[in-house]
Amino acid sequence: DTEVTQTPKHLVMGMTNKKSLKCEQHMGHRAMYWYKQKAKKPPELMFVYSYEKLSINESVPSRFSPECPNSSLLNLHLHALQPEDSALYLCASSQRRLANTGELFFGEGSRLTVL
Amino acid sequence: QKEVEQDPGPLSVPEGAIVSLNCTYSNSAFQYFMWYRQYSRKGPELLMYTYSSGNKEDGRFTAQVDKSSKYISLFIRDSQPSDSATYLCAMSGNNQGGKLIFGQGTELSVKP
């Protein structure tokens, strides 16, 4: 079982809804990440938090709003999404800051459908 | 040209075959080379990690890095149906700011 837990596993929302994705890790990792993955494509980096501070924002639209309440939790707040935002949203964590070594631990993902 | 090139497949092999998966890259600054395995509807899991050039073996899996040719490989010996998954190569370097550069992923199917 993965040590990065994501909820919910599935989410269906309308374009006017506000929802949140949640991620939790208890490995003592100090960097956490949000990735977006479309079918048959590799994961695309969205945000990186290092020591609870946002360190990378890959020019993600403001309808996606990340939040890191503490070193174990990472949220992604969703508002006014578009159907093309439908994808698998993956949370990951790493022991070392910014994971230059690439040793990321991924959760199972939250599958989002925007109607 | 993409920084990392990986044939998306699909690749279908019989059980027990030796599988060879490959990626090429263009950025000579990459130092860390990873292979992730992703089962359908699951998140990727780190399978192999190699720093710089050389070989690394873990059970039925062997990862090879040839920095002079900018080419990495993953070999799977005695492949099993449970190896059916998408295999993603990924790379990074000290000047990447913590970003992993993924290949497209190769979809592998091992038939019983």
C-alpha cells in the first residue's frame, strides 16, 4: 500500500462547483508535489511545496489553488474548472527538498471529471 | 525535439521473455535516472534509480545508463503477467530545480 494517501479517489464536479483534493503523508518528507496526468501521457508537474512553502508553480491557472497546512498535508482547491481539466491528479512526496534525485513517492491519485 | 524520448508502444511479449525498454535524452546535465512503473488507474511507483552511468540490478530488473550515448535502458528478465504496466523513464539534474523530466511511457503487456 502507498504511504501517500489521496482523497477522494474519484470526483465529479460541475464547472461552477468548488471542491478540494486532499493528500497526506506520514513519512516525514519535507517536499510535496501536485501532478496532473492525462490518459496515456506522463505526469505533468503543477506545484512543489518545500518546507510548507510554495517553491514551484508551473504557470498553473488560478482556478487551481494549492495549500500546504503542515508538512504532512497538501490540498488542491478547485474552482470554476473546465472539462479539459478532467484528469488524474497525483500527489507525491520526497524526503529531500526539491527531490533532485527524483525519488518521489506517489499516491494513487484522484480521478477528476468536470462536466 | 523533446528532452526525453521514449517509444510509447504498446509492447506485447510472452511470459518468460526478456523485455528491453529504452529512453534517449538530449540534456547532458541529467545525472539522476529513474524508472517508474504505473499500473492502470494507479499512481507511479519508483522501480529503479541510478546515479550517473553504470548498471544497477534488483532481482529481475536491471537498469543501464550510458551517458556518452545519452541512452538508458530497463531490462526485465523472466517477465510475468504481473509486469504488465506502463513504464516511465524519468531524469533530473542539479540544475532542474527539483523537476523530473518524464518520458512518454511504454505500455507493456506480458501474455501468459
